[in-house]
Amino acid sequence: MDYLPLVVCGAAALLYALGRRGKVRVWREVSFYSGVAAAFVVLEPPFDGWADHWLAAHMSQHVVLMTVVPPLVVLGRPWPRLWLPFPLSARRAVAGALSRSAVFRRGGSFLMRPPVALAVQSAAIAVWHIPVLYDAAVHSQSVHVLEHVCFVAPALVFWGALLDAPPVRARIDHLRRAIWFAAAMVPGWILAIVLAFASAPVYAAYPSMTDQQLAAGVMWVPGSIMYFIFAFAAFYRWLEPSTGVEPRQEELSWT
């Protein structure tokens, strides 16, 4: 059993619980803990063991980490709630240092833009599905962990911006949100086409063509479901008549 996912998921759940302040929405609590639970399930046995033997399971693992875990976690509004359990002096010191860092402010603002976050996420998909790197992730646990980090981190920023999880927020209308959600499906479709129409196994670690065809199906359909749901929801909200009242954002102080 790999204890790293247990430690990370357990720490996230504990900090989120300790950071609870005032009135909270139950559905946000359920959403966050469901996201953490989903991450734990796909990163621990038996699922993680299946991913070592079947490409379809490995692809399912990536789909969950990029399209299920991030939106569920983000909808729980975890930032800065995960930060609140730490001592006030430490929070103020770190927040002050980051606010004075021009590189952090400009770099953070740049990366939080939906097109940039999507580009980084798409690049991660492209790079880590190069056969030599994908096979390395299968045979090396440390490389596998790095692969997952490279998938989850940009996905959290992408979903965070489009779902408005303070302090990450994309100040764009719902139509453009729908467009970005729809665009996020394209990298998975391209990968699915490559796997489906390949005349030989793409990855040495997974020699079965049947398994490869199933993996293509996983990327094509399950990999698109969450993006489609949120694109449809954003488009529907764009069609709704405006009430002229800006909804109040739920904020938590960083300090």
C-alpha cells in the first residue's frame, strides 16, 4: 500500500474540517470530501494495482484526477479554508511575503487565466502520454507521482478559475466559460483518436490492443462527461435573463 495518497488526502480532509468557520453549506462539504475520497480510491489498491496492468484502468485514473476530483474539490471552496487552521502569525507572514512578491502576483494572475490553465493542462496530457514517459510512470512510483501532480495541479487552477473558487476567479461571462469547458474536451479526444486508430500498441507496458481500444473509449466518453455537464450548465446560465443583481461571493479571509 502506498501511504502518500493516504497522508495527502487525510491531511486535506483534516485541514478542511479544522478550517470551518461560521455557517457553511452542506453541499459544499459533501462536494469537497467526495473529491478527496475519489482521489483516494483511484490512487490506492486495488485501483492503483489495476492501473499497472491495464491501460484502460490507468486512463480511468487520469480521467478521475483531472475531471472528477478537481471540480468536486473546487466546489467545496477550499481556498483559503485549508489555510485557516495554521497559526495567525504564520498566515500573516506568508500572506505578506506573497503579496510583496511581484513574480508571484503576476505569475499567479497569468496562470489563473482559463486559456493559460487549459494550455498547461493540455501540455501535461500531451507530454505525459509520450510513450517513453508513460512507460516510465508505470515502472517508477516516483515518476508516477510526478505525473499525477502534473495532471492535478493545472486541473485545479483551470476548474478553480471557471467555477469561481476565491481567490481563483475568471472574470468572464457564462458563455465564455461554456466555451472553455468545451475546449477542454479536445485534448482527450485527440489522444483517444491516436489510441483508437493506432495499428500497434502505443505503450510497451500495455501490449494488448483490446485494452488500448478500451482506453481510447475511456478518454473519449468518460473523459468528456464532466466538461460537457459544466459547459451545458454555463451555457444555460448564459441564456437566463439577468436579474441585474450581482450574486454575493462567499469569501474567507486569508489571515
